Amino acid sequence: MERVITTPLTDELVAGLHAGDRLLITGKIYTGRDAAHKRLVELIDKGEPLPIDLRGQVIYFVGPTPPKPGEVIGSAGPTTSGRMDAYSPKLTALGLKGMIGKGSRNEAVKEALKRDKAVYLAATGGAGALLAQRIVSARVVAYEDLGPEAIRELEVKEFPVVVINDMYGGDLYVEGRRKYERKGDS
């Protein structure tokens, strides 16, 4: 069964999420891929303010295609999350509570999720056109020069994701694999 959650996320909400939970997100989320993440971390390293307040927010690793006439956004499928691994711990330290992408995360990110009470969520890869149907509005809020990689504020309604890494160290990819491994009978 899917659970509907609303952004922004709180510590209490994140504490109730566990690897394997299926969620439907409603509210505002932000987009950002590696080029935008690099710029955000450069600002953090210089001690300069960020163009968005990360506290309680969710970033979706996506570079959407341009919308066709009458559409809010084009195809909006997840990007491989490992490309953001070098940047994510600095963002969760500033209050980022959730990240949406595809693929596994490195140990530094998993430790940051525990330290900062945050979660990593996966959206279904290859389903960008279907995921775009859950996006009600989209507007560029930073780094317009990056085109598809600009930071956008999206309003989403029942956007489907699965909790991959929770704040307790749970990892659906590891647990799921373990569940189906053969137990020594060859």
C-alpha cells in the first residue's frame, strides 16, 4: 500500500519512513542534477547564500525535456544518483530531507542520511513520460543558463517513489538482493 506524504518533510515524517515503503509525494519539490549541485556546493564552500532554502526540501535528480504545447513539462525521468554522491552530504547537512533518483548511493551518502535524518527515494527509470503526468507546475528558480539542468520548483501530486535508503541505515537494494539469494544449495 502506498502512503501519501506532503512536502516539506520534517524529522518526524522522515523517522517514520523505512526502506521499501512506497510513497506518493504531494507538494513542492526541486530539481537538480550534477551541474546545479556543483554550483550549490561551490556556494556552500565560499560561505555564500544558496538560491533556495534546502530545509525540509526534496531534490529530484532530473533534467526534464522541453514541454510540448499545452504540457507543464516534458519527460521527467530520474537521473543516476551516483553522479550527485560527491555533493549530497553537504546538502543534507543544510537540511535537505529527501533526494529522488535511480541507482544506489555510496557509503558517505548513506552515513549523511543517518546523520542528518534524511532519505533517498527512487523513481522508476524509463517512465519519464508517466512521471511527468504527476507534475502540476514547473518553474525555473535558479541557474536558468543550465537549460534542462536548471533548478526548477515542481508542484507534484501523488508522485510515486520508493524509499531506498532510510535514516536507520536500511537499504532496499541490499535487503532485496539478500531476500532472493540462494542459500548454499548448488
